[in-house]
Amino acid sequence: MQATRMGICWRLFLCSCLFLESSSQDFGVQTQFICTSVPKDMDICAATLQNSVPGDDLKTTVMQLRETVLQQKETIMNQKETIRELTSKLSRCESQSGAEPGGRRKEPGSKNTMGDVSRGPADTLAQLSQTLQSLKQRLENLEQFSRSNNSVQANSLKDLLQSKIDDLEKQVLSRVNNIDEGKPTLRNETAQRGRVESTLTSLHQRITDLEKGQRDNRPLDKFQLTFPLRTNYMYAKVKKSLPEMYALTVCMWLKSNASPGVGTPFSYAVPGQANELVLIEWGNNAMEILINDKVAKLPFMINDGKWHHICVTWTTRDGVWEAFQDGVKRGSGENLAPYHPIKPHGLLILGQEQDTMGGGYDATQAFVGDLANFHIWDRKLSVGEIYNLATCSSKAQVGNVFAWMETNLDIYGGASKWTFEACRQLN
């Protein structure tokens, strides 16, 4: 009887263990067996039943485990669905926004100045090359007009061509920079870039030759310098230095709508003093003239996109200065570098501010706009003389220290020369 009872108990114990193990495996939890010590003279089956989990508690535990597993499964399914939706949306966005290969996205505000250009780098350069071929044909037409001495039509066509080339250059540089950043190892695109740059160089050289050929028909002082971009490499250098001066007058025609500030129309640096003579308007500051690094604010308002004639006079005695805009005196002052003569053996630069003699250019201070009829005298001009200059009178004089002539300048970095005749093409 005792043996039979023991057998029944062991069977119940084993069935209970098997049920627990099977339930644990079904719900994804690890099986854990707990061993309990039993007194030697105690009934093992009774002890087992005494220490076992009651039926209601076991059922509750199993239901909680099942609920937990189902919640985790539902969370996983929701996350997978979310990932699929995000992946699908990302693919649609890339296809619609024109993402560059490699995941780089084009800037949304980029302006296309040459028509519809493909978003692919290789297609972009191919279309730019086709545009250059078209420009070549138009340049040949310009040459034919020049040979027939039809100067009006030639200049008109040349102006349109130069404008188109300027737009093309900006776009080529932008596109090539994007290609270099994203795919620096593509040989085909590098070769196309070289051909485009070579063609641009050839076009500029041919235009320069045309301008040289037209000099017989145009006085050497009837030109303007154009600085289209705010860079640190675009400028013109005066070929000779200034002499020592105890008084001066600086006059010029300016046209700009740059903001903030038109930049630096000119700067004169000497050994040991980079700001010997500077005219500058940068940031939100008023235009200033610097002599020996001393500053006077000028009452000019010229960044309206119209041509303006400006003059500044100065004498070393008491540092007295006067400012004229469009032939009218707008302001004056004193104590601007008094008794300091302008030093010789310096370097005069148009379009850039020098931090060191002949260098240290800062793009944020570069001049943007058009400049013409820049003259310097070593004396103070009278009010009448300045008015004659501003009104293009036949009595107007040219600078005795520096006179506006093409042969007196070297031009660098892409600044361009155009025909200009004051008072005839103003605004």
C-alpha cells in the first residue's frame, strides 16, 4: 500500500513538473526548478503538494505571462510596420526631390540660370558643354560684326555673350564644387570639367582680343571696371605708386546695390602701414575714408544701384576734409591725420582692402559693383572743378597723380572692362 502511494505521488510530481516546463517553453520564458528539503520521516508526496503553487495562483501567473508575451509581440509588429512606412516615404521623397547620388540632396533654393539642367552631375556638365558650343557660335558672329565695323551691333552682341558667360561660370563653379565634394574619383566627370574650363578660358581670351581690336575706335579712358562678385581674388592693380602728398583729391564714378556695404573701392598700402589711404563701406557702417589708419565717416548714400559721382578732398594742415556726391558738397570735417603726408612707394589696389601691402584680402570687404573715371590729384580741387567732373563738363580735368586709363591698370581674378561714357549712360 505504501509502495503504491509513493508511486502515485511521484507520478503527480512528474506530471506537475512536465506541465510547468511545457507552459514555460510555450510562453518563451526560461524554465526554473526549485528544490525544497524534506525531513527524512516526512511523506515526500505530501511535502511536494504542501510546497507547490496553488492552482489559482499558477493559473494567474500563466495568464500574466501570456499577456506579456502577446503585448511584446504586438509591439514588435507595430515597430516593423512603422519601419516599412518610413522606408516607403523616404524612397518617395528622394525620387521627388532629386537627391544626388550618395544621398546628398540638392539645395532647394538653388537657381538655374542656364535653363533646365539635369540633376545628375554628368548630365549637368554635358549640358554646360553644349551651352559653350552655342556661345562659340555667337562669338563667331560677334567677330564677323567687328570685321564689318558695325560697332553698335557688335557691342550689343558682345554684352549679351559676356553676360551669358558670367552666368555659365558661376554655374560651372557651383556644379563642379558639388561634384568634387560628392564624387572626387570619377574620371569621366573630371575630364568633362577640364574641357569646360578650357573652353571658358578660350572664350575669355578671344573676347580680350576683340577688345584690343576695338581700341582704335574707343578712347582709353572710356571704360568701366565691373566687380560682379564679393571675392578675395578679383581686383585691379595700379601700375605705379603714388608720390608723397600733403593734399589730395580723389574722385570716381560708382554704381552698386551691394548690401551690407558696397565694400572697398580702393586701398593704398605702404610699407609698415596697410591703411595709408582707404575708402571703404562694409557691414552696416557708413562709408569711411582712412588716412594713416585714422578714420572719418562720410555722408554718402550710393548703394541704390545707380551711378553716382563722389569726391573726397583732404589737406594735411589740420586734417581738413570735404565730401562731395553728384557735384554737391555733403559734409566736411577736420583732424583727419593732421600733418601726416601720404607716403610714397606703396601699392594702390582697386576693389580690395589690403591687410598687408599687396595682400591679406578679405572677401567680406571686397567691392561689388561698377567703377569708372577714378582720378587722383595732389591738391585740393575747388567746388567748381568738382562740379565740372560730376556734370561731364568739357572743362573737367584728369588726375595729375593718377589718370583713368586702361594702360595704367592690370586686372586680375575675373574683373571685367566695359565701354563707359559718363553722363551718357547713367542709370
